[in-house]
Amino acid sequence: MLGAAAVTAPAPPPQATPKTDAAQTTLSGIYTEAQVTRGEETYYASCVNCHPKGTYTGPSFKTAWGDRPLSDLYDWILNKMPKNDPGTLTPEQSVDVIAYILKENGMPAGKTKIPADEVALKAIRIQLR
């Protein structure tokens, strides 16, 4: 009889971490056209009185928000807007307004909705052309 040494199976190789694309940005098509439509409606109902069309686009928007996580803009809109009644927009209205702002800044639409999730939005950088 052979020795009674315990034989154990080799450990399986570590699971490969799924590869992800480079960091997701606002140039990645992160919102849908349906969100833009809803966001534009919310903008005209709640935002236009303090933020005339064009005040949230171009160089001033790029200076204020460029290269920041999208969660910063989400937090600002969700908790501090509208100025006359802060914190009254729902999380969904807030991401819809973001979609509208991104569209106005020439960012491409995609097939996936911007999630109303601050943790997920931290992984998306605001990048403008």
C-alpha cells in the first residue's frame, strides 16, 4: 500500500478580472435621447428662469465642470437646484437634466441611460470636446 499522504487538487487559477474600456467619459454616449427630452422639459419647467439657454454650455461650463466626476454635477443639481427650491428635483429628473446639458454641449447620445446612482456616476468623467 502506498503512503497515506493527502493528495489535494491544485488550486484553480485566479479568475481573470473582466477588462473594461478606458475610463468612461461624457464622450462615451452615456445618456439616451429619451433622457434629453425629459431633461429639456424639466429645464423649461424649473431651470430656465435662473439659467437662460446657453449659460450652461461652452467654455464656462468646461471651466467649471471639465474633468470632474459626473457625480459632482449630479450632486449639485440634485441637492442645490433649482435655486428657488433646492433639493426638489428627483434623482431621475436630475440625470435627465444632465443628459440635456450634455447634449447642449455636443456630447453624443448612446443606448444606456445615465444612472441615478452617485457611486456609478463617480466613475464617469466630464470630458468636453
